[in-house]
Amino acid sequence: MSEHCIIIGASHAAAQLAGSLRQEGWEGRISIVGDEPYLPYHRPPLSKAFFVGEKSEDELLIRSAEFYDKNNIDLLLGSAVTHIDRDAKKITLKDGAEISYTKLALTTGARVRKIPFTGSELAGVFYMRDLNDVKQTHKFTGPGKSAVIIGGGYIGLETAASLRKIGMNVTVIEAMERVLQRVTAPEVSAFYSRIHREEGVDIRTQAGVEAIVGDQHVEGVRLADGSTIPADLVIIGVGVIPNIELAEAAGLNIDNGIVVDEFATTNDPDIVAAGDCSNHYNPIYKRKLRLESVQNATDQAKIAAKSLCGKPQAYSALPWFWSDQYDLKLQIAGLSQGFDQVIIRGNSEEGRSFAAFYFSEGRFIAVDAINRPKEFMMSKRALSSGQTADPLKLADESIEMKDVFN
Ligand SMILES: Cc1cc2nc3c(=O)[nH]c(=O)nc-3n(C[C@H](O)[C@H](O)[C@H](O)COP(=O)(O)OP(=O)(O)OC[C@H]3O[C@@H](n4cnc5c(N)ncnc54)[C@H](O)[C@@H]3O)c2cc1C
């Protein structure tokens, strides 16, 4: 049988993997099978520029239709894969069709975590992951209307900023003590709460949702304290879970994601996995990670393509991420989980620009840089090459960034 690589899932990791396969010299057939009806598109603008109408649907595309055509990449869109038969090396589609493969790539990503609130089936209640969801929300947005966002993570806060931009009244409900609690230091959370409040967002922390209320259409969100916040639109952003069921049923190893080695290969040597669905060992942080970022989807997909082409290269990229809210460009390099010291450069209590450097047992592990591109770039370089920094120098803005790392 001639070589055929099937890529399951059609998003960031898939688009990169298919292109990288050709670059690495894969001469066989390539098919991308995706359950969404769209060409692979950028998800980050869904809560940002696309949400406020500053980007069109066409501008979301990761690659143009011509790219797939030119590189002889078949696209089977609107088709969910329901089964993988590893012995027969075949996949089955929802309509029962079977397709044979010689190599398989799993880029199935993640889906939103759903919380069964009473009333979550009402019109005007949305989760934020897919283009279809976001297109639907547009019917419920408009100046003067009210929105309640459940979840004060990055996506919730980005959506809040976007809705303020179009003149809506916005309330963010966060169950924990502070917004972004799982991912940042208290100083960074306090900064974002301050900015959102200055921009007119009502931020409620340690607030529990009891029910979403309304008659057919959402009318409000009732909190545990008995109060009800009026809403024409409710957006729930409380995290995602990896799409592992297909891999699990096929007998692949699963542990908070599809387990892959440093070459993005699963326990089946003919099957790779990359992106939000995969769990891999990171040599910089010396632990297993499942990341939810465009950087990881893209970089790991390149590694997976190399493995499929018989040119294995270990994955060792530094994780990085960004979040845009109002005029604030947050750039994150590294992973701050497990930090025991935070150094602030600049003033987080006033203004709109500072950087938070995270340390663990004296080792520099991550930075959150807000409107501080130089701090981000230099930290990224230092983290990638294992350099550390003197915390006292970092805190002193009279010392240039280039003189801080050693
Ligand atoms: C609103 C929003 C804002 C974001 N902002 C940022 C940001 O600012 N910066 C950043 O780095 N990251 C951001 N992210 C995260 C980023 O988009 C993800 O990390 C990235 O999309 C992961 O890409 P992926 O290819 O691994 O998976 P996904 O993008 O999740 O794609 C997986 C695809 O596979 C499909 N699929 C699953 N199972 C099957 C099946 N059985 N058959 C066929 N198809 C299947 C899914 O439907 C989906 O289309 C954001 C995400 C969202 C939703």
C-alpha cells in the first residue's frame, strides 16, 4: 500500500503538521479529517479581534485553501472520526466510511468543560471554543446590552474586554479569591482586576453561580447570595478538557492527555499526537505537561512531522503564551506553577505596564510581561538557555535588562 498519513482534527496542530510533512519530504498522501466545517482557523481571535468585528472569517484562516491544494493535502471537513482500528490500520468516519492509513496523527485538541447549571440550555448562553459558537453570540451583543461571564481566566477576561469595547455592560463571576488565580501571582491578578474595573467591568470574586435564569431566552444569572445579575448574554469560560476518547478506545496510553514521548510519538510507533490533546515530558521543567497554547500546537506538530518522516528530533521548546485585553499585551514565557518568589519590575498598582518574574528555589522559571516586549524577549532567551537572574537587579529599573541575566 502506498503511504497515507491521516491527521485527525483540523486546527492549529493539524495545519502545521500537514505543511511540515511536505517540508520534511513526505511524498505520500496526506489527509486532514476535521469535525468542524471550516478550514483550520486561528482560535485566539475568537475572544479578541474577531469577537468585536475587527477581523473577518477569512482573516482567521491559518492557511488559504490554495495552500492545501498546492501541497496536495486532502481536506475532509465536517467529518468526525469515530473509531481507530490499529490492527487493520483504518479509521471509521461518522457516516460509516472507512479509510486506511500507514501513519496517523492525532491533533484532536480540547473541548470546553461544561458545567450543568440550571438554565444553561437557554438561548443566549454560550461557551467559547469554536467559530460556530462565537458566530452565534453576535446575535446577542450590542451597545447597552448586558453580559455575564462565568469564569475569570484568560478567555473570560479577554471576552469581557471585547464586550466593553462594543459598549456592553459586563460582569465577570469568579468562584476563586482572585481572577487568573491558577495561572498568575496575586500582583498580576490584582492588576487585571483594577484595569477591568477602571474599564467599567463589574468583577465579582468568591462568587458562586446558583442558576442561569430566564424563559427561553436568558434574563440573568442568580448567584449563591440570592442576587440576580441581568444578562442578555452569558458566556461560560471555565476551562477545557482534552479530546482523548478516540485514542483511549484505540488502546493508546492516556494520562491527562494522549501520552507521547519527546518525539511526539504515542505507544504505537505509527501514531503521533500534538497540541492541546497531548501530554509530553518537558526537559526544561523536568515534568510532564499538557499545554493549551498555539506555541505548543505549532512546535510539537513540527516535531511530530519529523518523526513521521524518519527524522526524529526531541521536543524541547520553551512554552510561551499571550493574552490581549484592551491596550494590554500580556506575553508569558515559561511556566510559573510552583513559584515561591515573585519580583515586580515597574509598578503593578498604577499604570498599564510592568513585568512579574517568577522564581522557584532561586531559579528563574517564568515571566508575565505586560506591555513590556523587551522584558519578554530577554526572559524568553534566558529561560531557553537556562540562565538565571539576580532578583534584586530585576526589581531595579535603573539596571538594563541586558545586565540582569547571568
Ligand atoms: C477563545 C480562545 C482564545 C485563545 N487565545 C489564545 C491565545 O491568546 N494564545 C494562545 O497561545 N492560545 C490561545 N488559545 C488556545 C489555542 O487556541 C489552543 O491551544 C489551540 O487551538 C490548540 O490547537 P490544537 O490544534 O491542539 O487543537 P484545537 O484547536 O482544539 O483543534 C482540535 C480540532 O480537532 C477536532 N476534533 C476533535 N475530535 C475529533 C474527531 N474525533 N474527529 C474529527 N475532528 C475532531 C476539534 O473539533 C477541533 O476542530 C485560545 C483558545 C480559545 C478557544
